[in-house]
Amino acid sequence: MDFFVFMSEQWLLVSLLVLLLYVFAFSERHQAGTPASVHEVTRLINIEDARVLDVRDRAEFSAGHIVDAIHIPHGEVAGRIGELAKYKDKPLIVADKLGQHAGAVGRLLKREGFQVRRLQGGMSEWANQNLPLVKS
């Protein structure tokens, strides 16, 4: 009950806190690359010649991945970033299983000067939309 009394008496401070949390979340989301829906990703691949960087582990990648995806597990991206240098002039879409690792990889790539987008919902969303997967 004291909590609600505090909120009613200090509504300005509470509002400022909520606003700052929103700004922080928005900033963090875009520092890792703008999220892109599966439909936007297909448009980027087909029209802008975007490349997909799949950061899942080898077994998940082999079970099904987007055509011509570049595979570098999320733990190895920092050490293998040189392999991606030839794609700096194209959008690079980071894809993982559910979106849990794409943010960290996206931030790293953005700091290195890449045009980064993140596959919203990860490869699970891609598969749920019945979009094509290549199995190796």
C-alpha cells in the first residue's frame, strides 16, 4: 500500500523513470540492428542482395538454414569477423534460433561498420512461416 501512496505522491519521478526505461530499451534494441520481419528479410535478400549470418550452432544450422546463409556460431563471430568484411556494403541479417544471441552479435557488427538487421523471432519464426530451408 505504501508503494501506491509513493506513486501517487511522486508521480513525476515515476513518470520520468518509466520514460528513461523506455528510452534505454529503444536505444539498446536499435544498437544491435533494427529488427526485420521475415517478409522484410525476403525483400532485403531479393532486392538489396542482403546476406544472412546464421549464428546458431552447427547442428541447428545443418537441420535447416536460409539459402546462401553464412554460418558462424555466435561464440566465434568476434574472432572470425574478417570473413565478413566483403559484405560491409550490403545489409547483413543476423539470424539465430529465437533472437537471444542476435542482439550481442548485432552490436559487435555495428561497431565494426556493418549495416545490421536482426531476423525478428529468429529461425523459429522463419520456419513457422513455412519459408524455404536448406538442409545440409
